[in-house]
Amino acid sequence: MHCTVRFGYGFVLTALLGMPAAYAQGTLDDQLRQPVNREAINQRRDVADQLFRLGDRQAEQADYQSALRAWRQAVELYYEIGDTASMEQVYGKIGSAYAQLGDYTGAETAVRRQLAIARDNQNFSTQIFAWNTLGTLRLQRGGVESAIQSYEEALNIAYSIQNFEGIGLSLSNLGLLAFAQGEYDAAIEYYELAGNYRIRAGNLVGRANTSNNLGDAYLAQGIQGKAIGAYRLALSYGRDSNDVTSQLHAIDGLTDVYSARRDWNQVRTYLDERIALTSNSDNDWFRLVTYKRLGEFYEATGELTLARDQYERAYELARLLEQTNLEVELFNRLLNF
């Protein structure tokens, strides 16, 4: 199925604000006409590649400020040697690091630069994912209409080159936006179409995420049977791809449905699966949610001593993680025991 999205183009990202100053002073063709010192270029590339990898390692350790310093140096060197393909990649990583730090303005600036370079390089795949990222960043800052434009621009490009992964991602993001606005019927339509394209792209994790989102939309509409089917499909894809996050989302969705039905045997079955996935995890958030859900289960089934024990575990982790709102909620629950 192909759909065409029409809308007014409200902006054009052609200027690379804040890029190395020399970028605005000449084209890549101008640089290529200069005498070439291959040895110097190779040396700069080696240093840039090392900085690129250093930034990756630092980001993996959540040291985003250090990663940003390494990537900024790398992008300057890639610019000097005219390696715009590597610049695309680095600006994408810089955008992600700023987003992790909560600096959505800095993130958007970096992604704009990535997008402008991708346009110059006619790299349509990067354009698709950059537009999707821009949409999400704009949504974080409350720009719903500009987010819609970004997702639709990504979708149009993806359709134009039949990039199934890009189509699925763009449709899924439009579904998330519709869901956030309470437009559940529209969200379901987007998710169902997105799922078909994600199957064609062979992206199991993406398919799991879209199925989970579809389950959430069905559940919001009170369509429990279809919600169960969507969550079970997501859980299957999550298992096949060994993606813990999507498995936990599906398990929590199924737990919510069966709790509403007071089918405690099914709830216990899925909680046991959640315990297996998180008990030995070094992810404190995953374990916190497990303890909280176990507390809710024991409280609902009248096993109050066990409920209190689980809430206390969750409370301690909430304090450790500085999850203030959750800490208050759990403290108030403990007052009832």
C-alpha cells in the first residue's frame, strides 16, 4: 500500500550554522582542485577515525561530554580532508549525545547539519532518518506541527526510493504522535501499516516496537483481545531478536490486560518471565519496575506481607535513581501497610 502525504514546506535546511567556518567559504569541488598531499590526508583520517572510535567508547560509558569533545575534533578533521560521508555519521552521533544530555537545541542543530550534508551528498537514507530524528526532537520541545512535517518529509522520501525501513519508522513515529494526542484510531492505522513495512524490511526489533505500540493503542481503545495479540507478537519478535526492552514492554502490556481481567495465573506467568529477564540485570530501572509490579500483584491477591517487601525494594531503588515522583508514590503505598 502506498500513500502520498502532501503539506506545505515550512522551512529549508540549507545553511550549516555553526559548522567549521571554512565550509561556507568554498565548495568541495574547490577543495578538490587544490594540490593533494595523500600522506597528510591519510594521517588526518587516521586521527579522525581514532577520535570517532574514542567518542563511541565514551558514549557507551555514558560520558557524553567527553564523547562530544572527541567527535567535534573528528568532524573538523573530516572536514579538512573533505570526507563528508564521515561528517554525516559524526553529526548524527553528536545529535544523539546532546539528546541524552537533554540539550534538544544542541541536538537539533547537529541533526540539521547532518541533514544538510546528506542533501549535498544525495544520501536519501540518511535524510530519512535525520528527518525522523528532527521530528522527535521537535516533539520533545512541544513543536507538534513541525514534528508532523518532519515525519511526513521522511515518509515522502522513503516512499520515493521504496526504503521499507524508512517507511516503517516514519509511519510508526506518526502513530506515536497520534497516540500522544489521543487520536487512537489514527494511531492504530499508522501502526498497522508500519508493521507491514517493518516485516518487509526484516527489522525484528522495529517490528516488536511497532507491535507494542499497537497493543498500547488497542488497550487505550478498550480492545483487549487485539491488544493481547499485538503484545504477544511483540514478545515473540523481542525474543527472536534478544531485545530485552521490547520484551519487557510486551510483558507489561500483557500484565495490564490480564490484571484488568483478574486472571492472576496469567499475570503470574508473565511476571515470572519479567523476573527472569531482570533479576540478574545491572539495569536498576528494570529491576525497580519488576519489584513495583510484583508489589501490585501481591497487593491485588491479598498477600500483603509479600507486597510490602517488594514495594520496599522498589522504594530503595527509586531513591537511588532519584526518581522523585515514583519515590513519593511508593512511600505513600507503604504507609498503607
